Amino acid sequence: MKVVANKRDTQGTGASRRLRHAGKVPGVLYGGKGDAQAIEVEHNPLFHALRKEKFHASILDMELDGAGERVLLRAVQMHPWRAQVLHVDFQRVAEDQKLHMRVPLHFSGQESSPAAKTEGVLISHVMSEVAIACLPKNLPEYIAVDLSELSVTDTVRVRDLKMPDGVAPLLKGKENPVVVAVTVRGEEVVEEAVAATPAAAVDVPATAQKAPTAEEAAAAGKADKGGKGGKGDKGDKDKKK
């Protein structure tokens, strides 16, 4: 994709305001072997280009005062409520230096997966883009994620993704964030069902107190009739000893 820009000499809040009134967007081009350069871009072509996913994750051809530059879109500042671009930043690309980029994830095959065909299952897309490192020539527009084999017990993580040649995910240590998670909606119902299971079918902890037998209940009754200082109390004391 192509971006047409011009160098600008005037800077500051007042100069930027005048540019915006003239239908242009102030910006900066930096990086590479050149110095940072203040630029201006026509607003409407830029605004429509920003609505395309490819514009955000591709190497762009910039025509700067007739000279060619290979650049990446790095930052965009939008007006809080108007459909207006306030500022834009581009970075020069060096063919021999690796790029650190965030590229979108394109999911496919979910509708035909075993998980999607199972009742009561929720498939959540936790991430919509992933950070990668690669040389400019290997930069992909997106990372494809095939979910056609997704089952009820599956969780897709970043390290599970199939990266194109020359592309690696940007992760620290053993970091491996979740991309897609499969959960079962009926888990709480299952827990309630276990709680309602008859006592005979549930394991009793060793520390739980057992119900008294008929003989123990009769002995306890006799002890109660004995009163304070009676035989019943003495019998209880003997038992404790």
C-alpha cells in the first residue's frame, strides 16, 4: 500500500491546527539511518486507509517529496469523538533489521469443529492479535489459526500457533498466553448434582463424627439419669481415662 507525504518545516500546536483546518494530518517519520522528519499527509486518503487491516500490519511504500521510503505505521492519534485523524507516526524499515510487530489473528474452521457441535460449550477468542519478530521480507499480514479440530477439552495457546517461515512469537521465558479457550456452561450444575448425592455414596472424611449406635445411645441415656456426681458421670470419666 502507498502513502503520499510531504516534509513540513512548521511545527507546534498552532501550525498543526492550521494543517488540520486545511485537511491535512501532521506526522513524524523516524528510524532507520535518517533523522526524524516532520511530515504532513492528506487526511481523507489516510482516514480511509486506516480502516483497512492490511494498512496496520504491512510494510508501506511512502512517497516523500517524490523520494521512496519503506515504512511501517507505528502510532495514530484520533479525535475523541470526531471521525478525524489528529496525528500519525511512521517508522523507516531497514531490510536487515528484525521488526517487532503486532499482527492480527484470522480464525477459520470453528463452525465445523467438534467443540462447536457440542451442546453447552462456549468458545472464547481471548486474543485477536499476536506480537511477532521477523525480518521485513517475512512480515505476514496476519497469522492463520485453524480451529477445525478444536475439541471440548482444548485450549489454544500462542506456542501452539503455526507461524510462517522466519516468524517467531515475542514471548518471555515460559510465557504462553491463551488464544482460544473452550469452556463447558454446565460445570456449576454438575457440582450441584454431586452435592445432592445420597450420603451413602459420598466418601466421609476420617475426621467426621459418626452417628451413635443404639447401644451408645442407651448408655448415654443412663449417664444422663445419673446426674452430677452420679454413676453416669463416673462412667463417663472412666471412659475418658
